[in-house]
Amino acid sequence: MVTLNGLIDQKVINKKKREKMDKLILRTHLEFKQRYGSIKIAKTLNKRGVKVSERTVSRIMTKNNWKSCTVNKYKATTNSNHKHPMSDNVLDRQFMAQSPNKAWVTDITYIPTNEGWLYLTSVMEYASKEYQNLLKKYKMVGSIEP
């Protein structure tokens, strides 16, 4: 026969166990810089001697809205099969500038941010090696003039 006091004691014990498990999962989640999901956290805790299933970790993480921060790898692709005009290679691998203002080189870099991609464009005068223009934009439209 189960008494009311015994039932209440068991609920208190279960609540304390759940709170302790929540703290262990959160501590592990933060220890690995919020990169580990429920599967890796469960494996890590099991290796440390804490018996817990992946499902329990997943349920606790979902309840507390703890998510792993995964970054998808970005694969840059180039489409060379197009009909757009291409500039001639006027330097023809002759990298010695004869005089100022004869050769200019440019580059564009894509930087991932929380708000999307940041496009950094640079223009350099080749003889002096001085950057003439740096432009940062969140949309790749328009000219490169500041």
C-alpha cells in the first residue's frame, strides 16, 4: 500500500533528480560551446558515468529550448558556362607595373554574418599597391563606388 506521504516524497525525489539532470545537460551543453546536440551530450554523460538516454536528453533540451548551434559548410561554386561578357586578361601574368594608373586589381570576399552575407570589395592600384576603395555591402547589387 502506498501512503500519501510516500507518494509526495517520491515526487520530491523525482523533481530533484530531474533538476539535477537538467543542470548536468546544461553544463555539458555549455561546456562544448552549445555545439553538441542531444546525441553527443547523452554519449558524453554516459562516458562520465551518468546513465541517461538520448531521448531523455532530447526531451529536456526541447523543453528548455536548448539547441545546438551547427554551421552548415558553405561550398562556393563557379558557373563558367554562361553567355555574360568576360574581360580580357590584359596583364597576361606580367605582374610588374610599368607606371602608375595602368593596372588595377580587384577582389571580392564573402563574409557570413548573423544577418546574412557581407560582401567586401577591394580595389588596388597595382604600381603603388595602395587600396583605393573598400566597400562593404549586404546586397551584391550596384557599382563599387562608395
